[in-house]
Amino acid sequence: MNTILIIDDEEKLRALLSRIIRLEGYHVLESADLKSGLKLMERNAIEVLICDVKLPDGNGVDFVSQVKQKFPSIEIILLTAYGKISDGIQAMKNGAFDYITKGDDNDKIIPLLNKALEKVQLHQRIAELEKQVSKTYDFNNILGSSSQILDAIALAKKVAPTDATVLLLGETGTGKEVFAQAIHTGSKRANKSFIALNCSAFSKDLLESELFGHTSGAFTGAQKDKKGLIESANNGTLFLDEIGELPLELQAKILRFLEAGEFIKVGDNKTTQVNVRIIAATNRNLQDEIIAGNFREDLYFRLSGFKIILPNLRDRKKDISILATHFLEKFAVKNNPCIKRMSDEFLEHLQNHFWKGNIRELKNILERSVILAEGEELQLNDLPLELQSNQQKNPDKTISAFDLASIEKLHIQRVLIHTKGNKTETARLLNIGLTTLYRKIEEYNIY
């Protein structure tokens, strides 16, 4: 039941107001002065305070600031016998929900009270969601017991409380954004914004505007000033995913920001200063990119002061069953509640798969399998065909040191993983024609 506190030294008016509010089903507490009212707030979970302005031991307008400082979630409605605009303005500045004149209160108080309670409940829901989000992204939710993942978690926990820039390295799907969010949650910035940007998702010009913002008229279509993501993340954390894809022209601007904590918006001629922690991630080998002229060496040194390498799923096989069980439970609740477990054969095929898409691929396969499954147990025929036939076992286990074709197949697979399946880029790195690459993919049955 919602609890309302009324502070008013006029006993008859206080009793009348209490009766009106109780008839609406609310729990009401009463006080004749500010001192005893404050004690009631300390002992009870008050949601709305209705307070007179002129009281024996103080002024209600000034009392608003005191209450908001100690109990920020309480909404305050002020009552006065003599409505003064200046008092009303000051009351609102101090944090009051509203300010009404006595005599109007009988008609206005209940609708106003309901609105104040709606605001309280909204803030309570937001606080609960924020609490859930922080739980979702803390280190306890990074699953695994292998030494590789535990070492990565230990490093992340050490750097989290600092403001150090962090560079997360690993293949696609290894959980770089989950680590970035956990580091943010474990930092002193946890109650501020965490903003993520995929640097490969925008063209250069659009990416510059997204990062740094722009002024009105900076380019065609820029009809008003826009705050960039760096400014939006002020006092929080900005996660730059796929930073290896960042155009060279923007790398210089990011470097300046990292070194000076300031940047210039597109179309502006003055700097903007912010306090933002940067966490970057990439699946590329940035040292190779430096040699190729695609990435600035000075930016790499600035980013890589604290590196964390996230292991591939195929290198932490003991974690596959832990992760698979977690995803099974998650997707069963949402899609197929009768699913309880995995068959031994199903789990064995998961253990033998190469997992070039890592945790993301495992997650997608478990969701698909749960949707397709009948009965209480995930069976082999619930897996995609390529997993059923075990065509993608770890090639390191079947390769012959003397078989040239096996070595070539493995090398092509590794380069394809490095380029995230980009066949044009793979052909360029292998120094072969695109047609030749397609022929070898078909010949070696590479998926």
C-alpha cells in the first residue's frame, strides 16, 4: 500500500486531508511540524509528502531541499494559504513535484497525488531495471571454468576499478562486448552511461558525426546541433568495437581525444572536453594492420597499455557444456519449456565442432535446436546437418604433417576466420585469385 505523509500544523485541515486520501485506499501518516515529520520519514517508506509552507519550526520551501537530499525518491507537494509565484518557482527549483494553494486542494489533491505516485513508481521500475542490468553484465555472468577464461576474467577484474584504456583482442563471437560491459560495471563509472559503437557499421563521414557530433549546417541535412557518442558517454564508458576498421583519418582524432580528453565537433571551431573511459576491441591483428599501413602505430600504443586476449571457444572445450547448458535453460524458458537436457551424443557433437563463430555460434545453434526439438531432451537430429556429420571438427586434430593438401586447407580456413569470411580479402592475403579461392573452398569442402 502506498504511504503518504502530511505535515501541517492546522489539525482540522490535516484530518480532513487525511480522510480524503484514506478513502482512495492510501496509507496516511500525519505530523504537525517538520522535526517530527522528518522522524516519520526515517522510520517509514514514504512515497509522497504533502507539506504546508509555513510551519512552526521552518519553511516548507526550504524543507524540500533537505528532504530531497536525504530521500531523493520521495515526491513533494507543497500547500500554502497564500500563493506566491516566487515561492512556487523556488519550490520547483528545490525539487518539489508541485505547489498548490489551500482551498483548491480538495479538488486537485487526488489527481495530483496519483501523478506523483506514477512518477515514484516509474523511478522504482527504472532503478530495478538498472539493478538487473548491472547484475546481467557483472563478472559473475561470464561463464566458464577453463584456465584461459579465468585468466582473462582475473585481468579484467584488476583493470576494472581504474580509468585505464583497455584493448580486448579475440575472434568474432568470443564475448568482447560482454567483457567490456563487465569492466564498466566493475568500475567507479558503473552508474553512468555505457555506450557501444561498432566502428565497421558506418561510413567514414557518418562515423565521424556519430562519434564527435556536429553543429547545425556542418553538412547537407545537418539542420540542428547533434551531440556525439563521446559527449553522450561523459563520465561513463565508450566501447569502440571493431576498432581495427576505423578509417585512418578518424584514428588521428581518436588519438587526440585519448591524449587530451578533448575533441572538435564536425563543423565547429572550438574544442569540447569530456571525461570518458575508452574500451576498444578488435578481431584483427593490429600489428599486421600497422605494417600494411591501415592502422596508426601511435594509436595502437595508446590503446594497448592494457591488453586482454579472449580465448577461442575451441581452445576452452571444457567450457562448452557449461555454456550450452546455460543457453539451453535460457531458450527453453522462452521457446520450449519442456526441454530439460541434452543427450550425450548431442553434447559430444558440440564438443567436437570447430566453433569458428565461437560463443555466438554456440548460442545461435542452441536456440535453433531448442525451437526444433520435441520431447525433453535435445537429440543429434536437432543440430544443423554440418554438426550432425561432424564435418567441422578441429582441423588441428586431423591434419597430417606430411599432407600438403591438409596444410593448405587449414591455412585457408584460418585466413577465412581472420577475415570473418570475406573471400575477396582472403584471396588478397593468400595472394591467389578469387576464382582459385572458390575452387579450393569447394575442393576441400570448407564451410
